[in-house]
Amino acid sequence: MADSNSSDVAHPLANPGYGKRTASYQEPRGPQDFAHLPAREAAVAAYVDRLPDGSDISVKTLAKHLPYGQCALRTSLNRIQRAGHLRRGREHLGGKWVTRTWFSRTPRDSAWWSAFQQGDVPKEAKKQTRSRAYILLAALGRETPALSLSHAECRSLIPLVEDWFARDADEEYILRTLTSGLPQPVHHPAGLVRRRLTDKLPPLPVRREPAPPRILECGKCGAPGYADTLHGGDCAPCRGEGPTLPRPRPIALPAPQVRAHATEIRERLEARRG
């Protein structure tokens, strides 16, 4: 994770009700946070990530605390937004609309931000279940001798079991999935367990998070819109995509011309019958 060369002056807070807001269900901080971003964007994102909620993260304020100019910071924030870490918008609180800038340490796609806008957020943060996962895998051999695993195999399968626990699956459900309907004989226990843990992984639970009305806005022009239409945080015109034009309506013919066509058709039909 990149660290920024910030000044020693305390970062100011925005006016009450404004400033940075941390998005829901963050992954724990780790050494690879923002490693997918260019160096400058990673430094800016790491600095913003460590600021408390309510901090002023306007370009003008960030320029006083980071070794970058306002133009460079504006570009960096737009790139951080397109990478899924940031969204701008408004939230209805206390009878008024306030400006928000939501920040997510974990990069999110447009579908996640759309769920966040509605208050339906998939809980993706993993629980600390390493020992719990190892115990389950090690117990497989005692429950079903055909699925006996070595220490190394148990360790390699731990992340897959953790994914099941993160989706609210309990030990009984996982064991039943792994042990039911086994082929006879089982030639490769670790391979079979890995395949079932991967292929039968349940979906992420969706939990309703009470949320005030939210409007997300285009990061460039500020136009309001739904998150699923703001790809990378920008609206279609700012992405260079033209608006979808409606299909042209057929031109109505004058009444005399319609009657003339009808008469012509009747005459042709009568000629064919003759």
C-alpha cells in the first residue's frame, strides 16, 4: 500500500454534515490496499482512507496537505472514482439535502454502488474464521474417511471454506455439501473437496441497511443519476457516449391521400377477382 508524504498539520473537518463518509462493510486494512492504482493515485487514496469521517477532502484542502497541485489531485480523484473507491452525491438528512463523498477502501463495481444507493448492500467483509475453517477440513477424515486430507491440503483449502462462512453457511451445511453423494471410490479427496467448495458456493447474503434517500452524481458534470448508469462514476455524455434517441414516429398521411390509396387497393382486388 502506498503512503503519502503528508504535512504534519492536522487535516481539517468539513462543515457539519459534509465531507468524507466511509462506505459500508470495509475489508480490513492490508499491505496490498490500492496496489492496483498508479503510484500517485495510491498515495492519495491511502491518505484519504486514513482520514476520519467528516474530513474535508475537497481538492483545495487536499492540496494543502499533499505534495500535489489541485489539477493533479482532481485527476487522481477521478481515477480513484473510476477504480470503484469513491462516489459523489447527496443524502437527505434532517429535512435537507447534504453533499456527500463516499469512500470505500475495497474497490466496488457499479452494481455494488447501486445497491448501496438503495440501502441493499451485500456484506462482503470476511470474518476471522481461519481456525474454524481448518478444524472443519481436518474433521472431514473422521466423519468420512474417503475425504481424509493432509495438513498442507487443509491449509490450501482454508480460503474456500472462509468464503462459505462469509456467506452465513454453518459447519453442518458445509459438511453435508461435501460428503453427500460421493463417487465410489474417491481417487483424489482434496481435488473433490476443492471442486465442490468452488462449484456449490452459495450467493452473498443481502442485508437491508436502513439508509436515507441518496442521489449519486456524475463525477465530472454533477448530473444526478442512478449508480448503474454512472459507469466509473461518470454519466454517459461525460464518457463520450451519445444519448439513446427515440425511434422516429411514422409520418401521418393526409386524409385524401389515404382514401386514394384505399380506392386503388380495392380496384386492384376487384380486377383480380374478375
